[in-house]
Amino acid sequence: MTDILQILDETGAKVGKAPRLKRDTLLRMYRAIVQTRAFDERCMNLQRTGKIGFSIPNKGVEATSVGGAAAMDPDTDWIAPHYRDFAMMFYHGISLEGMFDNMFGNCDDNAQGRQMPVHFSFLEPIKWLSISSPLGTQIPNAVGVAVAMKKRGEKGVVLTTFGDGSTSTLGFHSGLNFAGVMKAPVVFLCQNNQWAISCPSSKQTKAKSYAIKGEAYGVPGVQVDGNDVLAVYRAVSDAVKRARAGEGPTLIEAVTFRMGGHSTSDDPSRYVDPKLFAEWEKRDPLTRFRNFLIAEGHLDEEKVTAIAAETADAMMAAARQAESKSRPPLGSIFSDVFAQMPVHLEQQMHACIQHFAQRDEAVDEKGEFPL
Ligand SMILES: Cc1ncc(C[n+]2csc(CCOP(=O)(O)OP(=O)(O)O)c2C)c(N)n1
Ligand SMILES: [Mg+2]
């Protein structure tokens, strides 16, 4: 195991060799981080005012997701994401409205309100497995996709992401083991944000790191500064190169910190020492990258303000648009399972619609989630 990979120090000064990225790509990475933070803020407001049921904050961990996403080629590659990783979608240019349609579970939500908020399902702009709540299940799914692509002779690579707590799941074990044996073209990116809800890393594992866990499966492990978007990009793109060259999987541990609650239902002040927040605030991935981009002449204060303002406006407009749409029709609970709905389901659907119509009761639960 080598030392932790870092390219930008906490002030944004270069301490390692920066990857050769075009200005447009660097700015796209920056915008994706800004968008994720603005999305977080909007969703927190919407949840606190009772308009949506739930959200998952990403403050502090955005660079891990964006650095990983930027290393993937939408023409060939797949992403099998963790739920705290939707910054990846912002990098790849997802429609904001589609994201808010999911947050409101409205009639245009492509899961028709059947999923929890932030559990996005998209087939574009990059091949993306739907986000699932049971931890670690995306890991064997990702390996399956990777093995299938290898068998078909396709050159795609799969990036799968998960949290530190998810390394304690069976999915992590079976996924890494199978990938090691099959030399699958997959990259495992563990977002070590130090917490699994209120369980700290010190109680999650006695291993020296999460990266070291690859060794038992014959999968090389690397540790990277997860608040340094360029270092994450470098680690993931090196692992992608290995995978594409037929050299098998890599496990990357991105060390970062969750700068807020687990979800909008959580109160981190009950278990996180406030000193830790103050300490990690100094390593903020957004400030660090912004300082770097300004020093390199890619950004200036005026542009920084303009990007922040246009992002906040776009979030507000997309959220308003999604909020104004109706809920999915009640009958949609029964659709999409069978091409031809069986008679017994059809009967149940009519009975259900009639039941609510008779009670003159709008289906309007507040939709609060306990997690
Ligand atoms: C298999 C499974 N066990 C338990 C849970 C309940 N649960 C939801 S989130 C969470 C913590 C996950 O921590 P981590 O993997 O570090 O991800 P993070 O939330 O920090 O991004 C737990 C235990 C679950 N969703 N799935
Ligand atoms: Mg975690």
C-alpha cells in the first residue's frame, strides 16, 4: 500500500503532477461540484418546508463522485452508483428537471413515484444502474455487467461506488471476490466519508484501511484524498486504464468527510464532534478546486459568482417546474409489471381507484421517511 495520493493540497496548491485535462473538462468538473451543492441546498429547503419527503446531502464528498465520473467514457462505460453519488450525474449532464421529477415523485418521474427520492434511474447520459437502498447490492451487479462485457469482447469498464459502511456487506465480499477471480473490468470506488449513519469508521472495521481489504481478493488497493478532485480523477482513470487493458479490477478508497447529516432525517450534532466539522471545512473540496482553477487562470472571481448565480437559478426553476406537475395516476401502481395486465390485477386496480374515489380522499401522505 502506497501513501495517500494527493495532487492539490488543502489550499489548492499543486503538490503532485496534475492530470492533463482540457480547460472545458476542468470547468465541467467545477460546475458539477457547484451544482451538487446547490442541489443539496434546494432539497434541504424543500424537505424542511414539507414539499419533499427526503434527501441525501453530499456536502464535502462531491469531489470523490465528480473525479470518478470524469474518468468514465459515456460511449462505452457503466456506472453502478451508491446513493450518495449523484454528483456523477451532474458531471455527465443529466437533466435537472428529471432529477427534481424524482425528488417530487411526480407524473414525469421515470420511476413514477415508486422509488425513494434521490434513487435515480437513468439510461442517459451515461449507462447507469438504478440506485438501490440495500447497501452494497450494486457491487455484484457491477461485476456482473463487467464480466458480461468482457465475455462479449466489448471494451467497456464499470465504475461502482459505495460507502465505508457498505464494505461490511456480503455484496462487497462476493463482488470483490468474483471480480478478482474473473479479472473483471471493474473499478471499486469506496467513498470513505468516515460514517455509516452514526457508526464511525473506528467501529466499522479493525483493518488499517478500506483499500487494504482488496488484498485478500487479489485486487490492488489505493488510497486517495477524496477531497481532491484531480487526485480522484487520476486514481480512477489509472484503474480504468488497467481494467481496459485486461489487467482486472482495482479498489480505491477515497478518504473524505460527510459535512452534514446522513440524510434529511438525521441530526449529526448528536454524535459528531463539532471540531471535526471545523477541521474538515478547511479541506473543502469546492474551495480547494476553485483556488486551483483561479491560480491556473481558468476562473476569476467574476466567473465564480456568475456560475454560482446561474446554478442557483437553474435549481430553483427546475424544482418549481417539478413541483407544479401532478402526482402519478393511482393506477400507475399497477402498471409496468406485465405487458398485458392480468385480469386479477386489473380488478384490484379498479377496486383501489374506486375505494379512494368513494372516500373522496386524495392520496396525499406527507411522504416522510424514517432513514
Ligand atoms: C443491507 C443494508 N443494511 C442496512 C441498511 C441501513 N442503512 C442505510 S444507510 C446506512 C449506512 C451506510 O453507510 P455507508 O456505506 O458508509 O454510506 P454513506 O451513507 O456514508 O454514504 C445503513 C446502515 C441498508 N440500507 N442496507
Ligand atoms: Mg459512509
